[in-house]
Amino acid sequence: MAAEPATDSRAYVEKALQHIARLRSTGPNPFDYFQWADETTNILVSRFGPESDEVKAFRLAVADRGRTVDQRGILDNMTLGLHGSWGIWARLDRAERVLRQILGRPT
């Protein structure tokens, strides 16, 4: 018997939340981080729709360039750093808060 689609989606969101700990423990590698962020975005889009508040909040947490015009950011092929307010660790903190809110868990 197949599970309800919403239940499956919730399980994927929970798995994405759990994956944050693994990313933190491995550095994280920017490639692994962006792969996780893209997969999680796709899950949220399929569950809530591309223009949903959930997707917008997650994208803001993980994908905003956070760099000045003079700096090469995510889309300009520069490796994303770990430290600072737009480093990977801060992005993971923001993503964790968003995913917990989506699941209705306390932050």
C-alpha cells in the first residue's frame, strides 16, 4: 500500500533537515551543499508549488548571493566560503530554521 503523497513529501523534508548535520560534519563541500539545496528546493516545489511562501523562504535562506556587485558569487563560479553571514554554515542555520517551520517544529 502506497503512502499518501503529503506523507512522502513530509518524509523528504525531514530527511533534508537531517542531512544538514551530515553537511556540517563534512566541512561541508560547496558541491555537496548546492546539490542538497537544489534537491531540497525541488522537494518543496513539488509539495507546495514554485511560488509558495515555503519555497521563497528556503531559497532566501540558501541561495541569496549575499555578495556585493564587485564580488563573484554563486552564479559567477566562485567557491562559496564557510564563514560569515553568507557562508555555508550560516546558510545551513537559516535553512534549518525554515525547514523546522515548514514541519511545524519549534526552532
